[in-house]
Amino acid sequence: MPPSLEAEIHIIDGNTDTIPENPQADLIGISVITGCARPAYALADYYRARGIPVVLGGVHVTVLPGEALKHADSIVIGRGEHAWPELLGDFWRGRMQKVYREKPIRDHLLADVPPPRRDLQRKSAYMVPNTVQATRGCRHRCDFCMANAVWPRYLKRPVAEVVDEIRKIRSRNFAFNDVSLVEDIEFSKELFSAIAPLKKQWGALVTAEVLEDTSMLDLMAESGCVYLLVGFESGSQTVLRGISKSFNKALRYRDLIRSAQERGISIQGCFVFGFDHDGPDVFESTTELVQDLGIDIPRYSLYTPYPGTRLFARMQAEGRILSYNWDDYDTMHVVINPARMSPEELYCGFKWAYRRSFRMRNIVKRLRRADIRCAINFVGNLAYRNFIRRLDSDPIFARPFSTDDVGSPPAPGDWHLPGEERALSCLG
């Protein structure tokens, strides 16, 4: 918010807050991810019908700007740190434009990111309420990941700015919400060395190859790292090659996990079902692998072709997309026709894997360490048991996908703006 604009700001989180039906607002902004696109559009239409201007932004809007523009008075494409203040200034002056884009960054330095207004954020209802972003994007090109479609370049914030933001967090605990925190080794070492004196505890998302570097793990542990979410994806090297993630070495998983755990770093390991090489035996083999590896908290998802990804383009070309209903794009529904099993087999196996891994006796077997992290991880596993009860009982998970409303493919005009002949991508 530009300092010159005196405005009252309210932040509503659709996951935790009640969305107001009749807000006293002059302008509403909605950030849109693909899985929430339909309700976001419906909400935008509702507010606009009541005379309140609506701005849409976020990853889905960046990939499908033409689709989003049908439901908004204005859209922000790409990063919003500088485009949003420009939009607000224009709105204040009564000349808000239809489209705003971030200006391109000529180097890889994402400087002068405005500090977050943590005073406006509720502190309850979040396991980790304080998050920090040190980088933007990813240098890898996994076929299912939307990061490259939204952030074509890997950007880094100045270390001093990141450290200053972390220092101002009152809590001892925070999480980096970067897509892949450790991509630039020298930057990462500088960052971790700088935050070590703050005596904070933190977690982050990293690739499995980061665990190969024991000196990096040492530095991360010394700087306060206590958990890492790692995308292992599969125990098959053939599968990993097929999704452009061959930098993961499946045969090394056990040693890598043990190396992190020996340094007091818990591992949440992510695995995906539905790859083209996956057959009906993948659920048993994966859950057995998870037990054997001693992963602290496993997490399973379904191979999902988000718009803008290479996977989406391939699945569409092969005629294998079962649903274009964005509600199904949450990695917990089957939206593609699997190569070696039926959609029903894939969905039943996905649910079975969750139930098996989070049986109490399997949780106890995985959590072998007798320390405080073990106790914390046990609580995390119990939270997943609550999720499994919802997976088995909530009507939205009753079917593999929304068979009564599969939607339709994005129209050619949804990928770009009127008058533009090719799809847009985020600048910088």
C-alpha cells in the first residue's frame, strides 16, 4: 500500500475466515490458484454485481489471463510487488486500467520487496503463521510444476532484506515458502550463515539433491533448520527421468534421509501416484518404501496437469484429460486417464496408501528417534489421520473427479489477452 493512500485494509483468508457477503469495500482483490479458480470467479462476479470493483491476480490469472479478465475489472499478471501499488494509485485517481504487469527485472535480484503486514494477519488457525520468501521460481523443469510458467526466471532477494524481515518476526519459528529454497549454493550459504545468529527455528521446501551436500546440511542445521519438505515423487528412477526429475537419485534416498535426521532435521517426504509407468502395484511398493526409509511424515498426491505446464500440454494432446473443472485440480482428484490402471483404481489406491501409512503401528515404526522432534512429528502424523477421516467421509472426495461437471478446455482466448496473439508469461 503506497504511504500516500490512507486506506483501511482487511485480509480475508478463504481457508480459515468467513467470507463477507456484503463487505463495506471500495475495492476487492482476490489471489487465485487453479484449484480455487471457480469459487474465486463466482465471488468476483457476486461482488461486481453489487457495484464493488474486483481485481484478480495470482498464479492462475498469470497463466490464463483471458479467462480471468471475464470476471474482473482489472487483473495483475505475474509478481505484484510493484504492479499492485501502481494499480492502487490509478484506482485512487479514478483511472484503473484493465491489466497490470510487473516490470521486467534485468538481473536476478528481486530487491525492495515491501515488508509483509503481519499485523493484519490472524495468528490462530495456522500451524506456522509466519512465512518468508527468499527466492522466486526454480531452475529445474519438472513437467508437472507450474513454477516455470509463472516465474520463468529464478530470482533472489538481497540477503540483508530477508534477514531483516526474519529478525522482525516475534516468534522463534517460521517457514520459508519458496518453491525450491536451495537452488543457488552461494546465495544459500550466505543466507543461512546470516540467520544463524538469530537463533530461530525454520523449515523449507527443497529438492532431494540438496540432501547430498553434507556441508550444506550442517549449515542449515546450525542456522535453525528443523524440518524439510522434500519432493521424492517416486522410488523409480525410470519415472523420475520421465518427469524431468532425474536429479533425484532413488537409490540414495535412505542415506539422504538418515543424513538429515542425524542432524535433527525432520523429513516430510512427498510421493506422487499416477505416473505413466505406475501400475496397480505402485501403492504397496511406495508405502513399503516410506516405511523402510523412516520418513517422519509422508505425503501423497496425484499427478495433476496444471495449466501452463508441459504435462498439461501433453495430456491434452493425447486426449487424456478427464476433467477441466478447476475444482478437481487440488492433487487429490484424478484428472487424467492413467496409462496402466483405471481412474477408479488410481483413486482407491491413493486413499489406501494414506490409510496404510498412517495406521498407528506404522507411525510408531517410522518414528524411531527418541527426541523432541519425534514427539512433534507424532503430532503431525495425528493431524494427517484427521485428514484421512475427511478423505473417507467428505462428499467432495467421493469420486475420482467431478463426473457431473467436467468443464471444458480453456478457449484459445483464455490463454492471452484481447489483441495479443500468443500466451502471456510473467515478466522477470
